[in-house]
Amino acid sequence: MSDESEGDRAYAPVDSVKGLLQRGRGLGALRAMDDPVTACELVYDEVRHDWRWDSVDDRYLYLARLIQGLGLALEPVIALLAGDEDDCERATRVLELIAVSGSAEAREALRAYIREGEHWVDVLESVAGIWPTEWWDDLAGISRDRLSGEEPLLWRSEPWLRWGTAHGGSARTRLQGMHTIELGPSRRQLLSVLAGSDMDDGAKAQALHTLAGRPPEPDLIPLVPELGTVDGKWPLPWLGRAVERLGALAVAEARAWATDERDWLSWTGILVLAEHGEAQDLPVLIRELAGHEEAGQWCGPERLAAGLARFGPAAAEAAPILRRFWLRTPHSYERPGYLKALAAIDPAGLDRAYTESLWDCEPDARLLGVASAPDLPQVRQRLTQLRDDPMEKPEVRTAAGDRLAAGRR
């Protein structure tokens, strides 16, 4: 299996423990527990370096469980608090979960950092979001003393709301602003802006933003191919949202867009076909999925997968590609989407994938595992762990508990 790369960063092969951990796969967690000596430094490396493909990818609970399950010392993680803002955030998000699981060492390390650390505001807001109030409420005095007056708006979150330290305008002012209604330009005016050769990209983007918040505008359809940036590399901002509003109205034209040499227009058409196309569009969608795999484009295939799932077994040609995406993608946020698509298109042989998903880094993947993993002793044991783990997402805990209760009836 070849490595996947992003710039100078290469992911380890997916059949190695390191590669599995980098991708947040459930199999990585299972194999790490089987070989703790080898896994120790690999887990620390995952904390020190952010291997997520995208910021929406989840890793913190995954890493916290590995550290806890392997009995690893917290000192290397605590040391990261003294690093830059990104290092501090990764360490905080892992340590705050380990504290929830009962670690006094993790809790005190973060409380000490709030008293003395550089990025203390971010840490305080993070822990206040998941810790019991009594774990941070006594830090009000020192936190007020540390405020310099140059911090960003604090009124949006705890602990500032509780402490009455919030600033950034009164709630009354903000609510008044929310009730302000301005009548926007007419559809004719907006279309005129978009069609105007003398209009700059900013004016057109503003027009698209307005259309994206209104009912579908069919007269936008013939203008779409000309709504790219001057260099021809990107769509204008808000074009995608405005086209989404069109839905099935754009299918006929989307078939032409999907074959355009301009990548942005081709992708715009492909997305319309994925969501609203018909059986005749299957070959185009499958070729696009294969092209993403060949190019190692990890962002976006989930939307293709969801579109292909609409066709069920008729999209069987896509199943091997979807399975490879599920196995290989470093973009863990999209992994549950591939499993859902496979369930609709070719569900045979998914028991192992559902079982592995119970250890996956993504909560949506764990929910799929809870719902569909086969009734085996290992699965029931894992369901019990998920139900009883205070670090786990509430929706996963509830789903695991419900399945266990149903099995006893």
C-alpha cells in the first residue's frame, strides 16, 4: 500500500500501526493495545504532531483513550502546554478528557496552566465547556486579574457569562441588531450584477450571497459557467450555495458543467448530479469517484458517496472504490459516509467494518458500529465501555446503553 502525501508530510502505510493511528482507525487502537511497547511512542507522536487531514477530523478522544488504556505517563502531553498555540490546544483537548475520566494529574495540570500559561484564555474556555462548574469556578478571581483588556470578545461562552466578565456589547444591543430588517435588491438587479461584464468579483459574490438565502432562481443557471474568478481557477464565493438552492432544476445543465475542463465548474456540476441526478449519471459519478482516488483527493468523495448511495445496488461498480476510501482515507470525518454508502450499495461483509468502528476516532463512526456491529461478546463488552465512559459523547453513550438494554429484553 503506497503512502499518501500532503506537501512534505507523508502518512505511513495504512497496514501499519502508525498509519492506522494517523488515520484514527479503530483497528489502530486495537492493534496498539495488543503491542503497547511499540505503540507507546507512536501515540505520543500522534499528540505532538497534528496528523489530521482537516480541522473537522476528530482525534482528541481517540488519543485520550489510547493514553489511558496503555497506561502512558502524562508528562509528555503536559509538556506540550508550553508550546505554541496549536501544541497547547492539542494537549488541552486530550488532557481535559483524561481529567473527566478521573485523572487528578490532568486536571491540576490544566488548572495550573490557567493560572500561569500564555494561552490561558483558550484553555479556560475549553475546559469550562466540558468540566463540571466546580472544577473551574474558583479560578474566577485570578482570571479577572489576568485579563489585560485586549482579549477578543468574551461574551459568547463560559466561564465569562457565569462570572459576569463578558464584554463585546450588551445583550440588548445585540438583540436589537438581530431585529433589523433591510429590503435587499430585486432578483432582476442581482441577475444584472452577475451578468455584467463590468462588475467586479466582490459585487458578484455579494449578489450570490443574497441569492443563496432566497428561493431557487432558475435564471441563475445560464450564468453559472461565467461565475468563476478572473484567473479561472475557482468559483466565486457563494456560487455553490446558490446552485444548491436550485436542486433538480439544474440537472440538465449540470451534465454539461460536469464535463467542463475548468475544475471548479466540473465539480459544481458533479455535486448537482450527485444530489439530484438520475441513473444515466451513474457512470460520470463513478468516474469522478475513481479520479479522486487516483489523485489522492481526500476532501469531497463523501459527497459523491452519498450521491451514489441513492442508487443502491445499481451503483455496485463503485463499491470497491468506496471500500478502499474507507480503508485508506486520512480524512476521518468522511469515513462514516463511505460506510453508509456501502451499506446502501453492497452491504455484504461489513460486519468487521462495523465492529472496528466501535473504536474509531469519529463519533458518527462509533454510532454506526453501535447500531450495526454483530452481536458478539467483544461487541457487547465494547458497548458497555462506551456506555460507561464519561469521556464519550452523550449520543454515543445513550445509543450504546439503548442497544445493551434492547439485547436484554
